[in-house]
Amino acid sequence: MCAVPLPVLASRARRTRAAIACAVLLALVGYVAVHIATGGWGPPRCFVRAEGEYLALTPEQAGNAATIEAVAASRGLPERAVTIALATALQESGLRNIRHGDRDSLGLFQQRPSQGWGTARQIQDPVYATGRFYDHLVKVPGYSRLPLTVAAQRVQYSGYPQAYAKHETEAVVLTGALTGRSAAAFSCPGPPDDGVPGDPARVRAELKREFGAEMAAAVRPAGQGGGRAAATHTVRVSTGATRARGGAERNGWELAYWAVAHSDELRIERVSYGNHVWIAGNLRAGWHTTDEDSGPEVRIAIAR
């Protein structure tokens, strides 16, 4: 209800204006409520829908999460290592590559140059920082069987070790998606439609840097179709080329999700795997099926 003082209603005209004002106000409140509920305002978000859970992340968080998974894949580490690393980064930095922290702490894992983790510049490279985290984690005897808080604390020496536990469920869901266990489960908005082109060479370089040397033989030029311009702006990656945890199909989704997660920074506009395709700017639809089939490879199209 919209309460109006009695003196204001002294005439029919004023009563009409008051009714209109109330209606406009109520409509505005409803409009705001709908946009808040549906995410119509605010920055575009990436999302994961898997194992009955829904997670929303910023593009930066998604890219960092995918990097954490890729570095683990390059080392042949199990899913549990990914989950521990993701939960740790969620607690320490919110999966953001922050430039500040307690004393000289920096980056995804709040590592300290003064404690031998590397230079400030190195620590702010997510690939390096993740690698250093795993260097320490694998030295923890039986880390994959330990409670997450114990395993993370053996690496981090945090003043609040139990805080890692509150991120375990989210980390498990992210791990399951990014390792390719669920098909068509991860999507991002992609780069803005601002005409800025991407660089296929940079995409190939990042794939090799994050997934490791084995990726060199998997990344190939585009095949037939689409003309020369399309071919030079498409990166093709063979599935099963990395140390896949669950076979070539899961590896395909792992690579496809990595591309989608990094689509903003690498200017990726389309990713195809099997008969599924993701297209930038189509966030609510996510992945959809198509008559085309990429076969045993992931195709990554770069903005031109």
C-alpha cells in the first residue's frame, strides 16, 4: 500500500496524481526486484550447473579456476589436488590475482616473496603461483586422503586453517566441471563485442604454457572449410593429448571449458566440441547442440 496524507486528497485531480505516483512507484519496485532476482544488472557472470549445484563466478575467477585445473592436469595430479587448490584460492583471494594482502602476501594463494615463494612478479603469474602451490602440496604425505583443511594448512600455514572448509563444496563442484566430468556444464559471457581482435598464436601459447609440453603435439592449424581467414583464426586441439583423468571425452570438455573460461582475456568467440557449441554473448543459453561435429578435437575460434 502507498499511504498518502489526507490533505493531499482534497481534490479529484490530486487524488488522480497520487494514484499515478503510487502505481509508478510500485512498478519501479517490481522492476528492480525482477532485475535483482534474474541478474539483469551487474557484470556478466560465468556459471557452472553440475551435480545439482549452481555456481556463479566473474570471468576473472573462472579464468583463474581453469588455470588451477590446467596446471594440475599438466602434472598428472588427481582431482583431489585441484579441489584443495581451488578451496585454498577461494579462501585466500576469492580466486582473484590480488596485489595486496597480509604483509607482503600476493596473488591467488597469498604467497609471500619474503618466505621464498618467488618474486612479486612471479607470484602474480597465476600459472607460476599455482605450480608453486602444487610443488608444496605433493610433498605432504597422503595429501589426497587428508581432510581438506589439513592438506591446505600443511602448505599455507594459515592463522585460520578451518576457514578452508567452507569452500570445499564449491571447490568440489568446480573441480567436477573443469575436469570435464559433466558435459555442457560451464559457460561464460565471452569477450565484449568491441571489434578488438584476438591472437591465435597467443591462444596456442597459453594452452601449451598451462597444460604443459604435451600440448605442443595436440595444437594444430584449422582443417578444411570456412575459407583461409576462418582457418587462420581457429585453433584445433586433439582430445586425449593431455594426461586425461577419464579418457578422451572428458579431456575434450576439460579443454573446451578452459577456452570458455579464458574467452574474455583471449578474445575467444566460439568453442566447438563434438556436436556442442558455445558462442560468446549467448550466456543464458550456454552450450547448445548443432548438426556439425568437431570429431575428436576441440575447435576454438578467435575474434577477428
